[in-house]
Amino acid sequence: MKKRERPQREVIPTPASQAVKLVAVGTEFGMSVVIMALVGYLSFKEFFGEDFTALGITVGIFIGFFTGVYMLYREFCKKLLK
């Protein structure tokens, strides 16, 4: 029984500047989530006590996520309008 050969895929090289930009956008997105989770934790701990810190982290993660999505949207629109 003969083995079938796998077709070779063509690799499309990307410029280094584009790769760096993608890493920067991903880092910005991740940091917005982490920072807002920390802000939510600290603010809920300060204003509502130790019992509500989990809620603060959850609220912070959601706010950070939507902030990150908005920043990605802005970056996408900026590229689209060029």
C-alpha cells in the first residue's frame, strides 16, 4: 500500500514590522484586561469590602475586554482608512 504524499504548503512571509505590530496590539489587549481586573479588585475591595472582590475582578475583566475590543476596532479602522 502506497502512502500519499502531502502537498507542500506555500509559506507567505510577513514583514517584521507587521509581526511587531500584531504583537503590540495583542499585548495592548491583554494588558487592558489585566489592568482593569486589578483596578476592579482594588476599587471593590476599598469601597465594598473583602467579600465583593471577586465581583470587582469580574467587572474589571469585562470592562478591560470591551476596552481592548474597542482599541482593536480603532486600529482596524485606522488601517482601513489608509
